[in-house]
Amino acid sequence: MEDLQSVLVDRNLTVSSVPEKGRSLFVTKDFYPGEVIISQEPYVCVPNNNSVQKRCEGCFTTTNLKKCSRCQVVWYCGTSCQKLEWKFHRLECEVLSRLDNDKKKFVTPSIRLMVKLYLRRKLQNEKIIPSTVMDNYNLVEALVSRILLIFILSSNFQCNEVRFFLYILFFFIYNISIVIVLFNILFHEDMSDITKEQLLLYAQMANLVNVILQWPEINIKEIAENFSKFACNAHTICDSELRPLGTGLYPVISIINHSCLPNSVLVFEGRSASVRAVQHVPKGSEVLISYIETAGSTMTRQKALKEQYLFNCTCPRCSKLGQYDDIRESAILEGYRCKNEKCDGFLLRTTDGKGFQCQQCGLVREKEEIKKTATEINSLSEEEASKLSSAGYYQEAISIYKMIEKLQTKLYHPFSISLMRTREKILKSLMELEHWSEALAYCKLTIPVYQSAYPAIHPLLGLQYYTCGKLEWYLGETEEAVKSLTKAVDILRITHGTNTHFVKELLMKLEEARAEASYKSSSKE
């Protein structure tokens, strides 16, 4: 930890312990919008390979792939990526090659990530690959374990002696199933079925890793705990347009805590992760990113954080729970629309509980009417539409989504997140079909909702402006395209950085669009 502190000091950062949060990352100088606060390569990472799509192990591309002829599990785009990964894959290839084809089907990205974690530790211990202060297994050991969080956060888990007992229990009892039984005896109904399933799943996955590695000294309890660490510390590696590519473990970046009003954003360039300031971060401030999708009510965000990360957020946004601004935001993002189609007021439950009243014009929607429309929406299979879209049946998917959209438009507030998500799905399918005009119309429908749901500097808002600008330019609406692309640049140069290939390409598009708009304007004169 001292070595890490000394390295972080040189980067104008420091780690401190904060009550209720634990380790936290602070800045020791001012950082300004767009500046990189910290960057890190993954300790281990894997591409999101599945039966439909494969990616290169080195660069995550999907083109020109060839399967490793020996293990038949890992893919490479060419010799450069294969050579770069060879020291590591040589050992991984050996253990994967021992598996029969049936067992290989169970080698999911999560299993591979764990196997790679132990192989990397072994290679670093044997000095075959180097370790550094920012790249060593000790950083993984220091990460928070979901298993321990489950024990510590149980409602009856107040007594320090009992805390200590369970801590010892986990580390000295070989079979996690026994731990669960003892936990139930101590706390009866406090341990949910979901929690039991999670712990058993970690144990089963740990056993599979043991089967793959076949190391006599392997510690299955440690593997299970590391799976629980993955659950709340691993990051989804995304491309510049925030499409998921893989999963990686970035132990130093994992120190950074969550806020629903973050001052920084985590983005990736290739496999490298960077945390950039999205606002002025004064000296002495804590670095904060968002772990979850922040477009939603406080209740929705709190539920997501509790289920995935096992904590209650107390950020400034969540602290407003129950206050007027929070109630209003929830009613707009997740509530119902006024009966008067020309009114954009938000609805709150009436005092008698029989309906919802518009806070702008006073009209009341009956509870039964709302329930009926909601039932109609639920009767339409969004899952079926998603399957059709994934299979390439875009027109059929659009037909279902548009039926859902029609009902959602009647039910929800115009700035509803649910309605926006449906329109996004229609937009993506329309773009696949190259129906550009209709795609632009749907893109424009989503922009006001993005503006309402996200902060002014947010990558998703910037990307939506970018999509809008590209569609406008393609359709000859050059002046509008310049406006949209300018808005995209203003955001993405901060969230992604001006030196990235993605933003450089965007800046080139903007310059070309400006030149075209100028030419058209002079031609008219």
C-alpha cells in the first residue's frame, strides 16, 4: 500500500480511508474538465466471446479472426496480437487444451477471467512477466469481497464478536455450503435466496476453475472470494461508443467510489482505462465515477446499487430522496403523462390513492385506466422483439416495438426513460435497415429525454448528438448537422479526450460539415 501511495503521489493522487466507504481516491491538485486523473492497463481481461460473435484476445476486434489451433478457445486477428499475448497464452493454452469439448462449453468469459488471474499471478511470482506497483496481485487481494459484504451488511450483523466469528468462519471452512447453513442458523430469514444462490454459484465456479488449473496448492475458498470481488470490482470494457467488448480488472481504478452525480467518467481506449474529470475537481476532492446507469429515479438507482454492489448511496442526488425535486424527477422519468396531450405536466398520486393528478393542469387519471394500459404493454413481448432484432429480422422487431411505443406514449410522461429506451431500439433497427430519414426522426425524439436524464457533460448525451449529426449530414441537412456535431464535440472532447482516434475522427467530420455548410451558403448568395 505504501508503494502504491508513493506512485500515486507522483500523479497528484492519494488513497485515504473514509467512514462507510473504505479506501477512496483523492486528488492533491486541481483537475479540470477533460484532464486524465488516472489511467491503468487491466491486470487481466477477456473479450465477450459467445456462440454468435468472437473477438481477438489482444485488441478485441471481430475481423480476420483465427482460432488458436491447440486450445480451440482463444481467437486472434493476426500474428502481432498473438505474439504480444504469447507469454501468457502459452500457459493458458496448456490448461485449456486438457479439457474435453463438453467442458470447454462451460469456459465462460468469467471463468476465463479467473483462470487468467491465477495464471498471471503465477507468471509474476516466477518472474516470467514483470510486476509493478500498479500491476501486481497484492492489489487484487486488497479489493473488497462481495462475500464479506454480504455477511457484514446483514441486518442482524451488529455484534463485533459475531463479525469476527463469521470472518474466521469463511476463511477456515472449506465448504461454502456449510457457511450458508451456519449463517441461516444464526440469522434465520436474513439471508435471501438470491444471496444463497450467489454464494453457491461462486463455489461452483471456483470448483470449475480448480478442474481447469489442476494445481494441488489451489485454494478454492480464495477463488470463490475472488469471484465475489469480480462482481463488484470488474469493469465492462467498452468501445468509444460505449458498446461492450469485454471485461477487465483494474485494481487501482476499482478504489474509486460511486456517485450518482460523479465528477469524473471512466472510458476506454482499446483495453486501457482512463478516468477523466468532467468538471472542475478541486484539490483535496474525492474522485467519483458512476457504477450504474444514472438515468432513473433515486429508488431505481438505489435498488441497482444495492443488488450489484450491496450499498446505499448517500451522494447529494440520493440525499434528496423524498424532497420535491426528487419526487418531480421520478415522476418525469418513470411516471405517467397528463390526460391532456398538449400538457407536459407530471403526475403525482392523489390523496385518496385512486388516481394520479397532473401538477400543472389538475386533471386526474384513474388508477384503473393506467393499470389497463400497463397490462396491454406487458402483453406485448419486448423479449421477442429483441430476439428478432438479434437474428436480423429488423422490420419484424420494429413492428412490435412500435406497438409498444404507441401504448407507452399514451401512458408515460414524454420524457419517460421506458419510452426513450423503446425509441432507441427502433432507432437502431431503422439504422440497420438504412431507413435514414425515419431514423433521424426517432433520434430527435430521444434528444430532449437525454438532456433531461443526464448531466450536461455525459458521454451518452454526446454520442446521441453525434448520431443525430451524422444522420443530418447524410440527409443533406448540413447546417443542422454542424450544430449537432458541435454539441457532440463540446461533450466528447471532455469525456473521451482530444487525442483519441474517435474524437479526432469526429473533429474531422465537423470540419468537413462546416466547409460544406459554408460552400452551400456562399452558393446561395
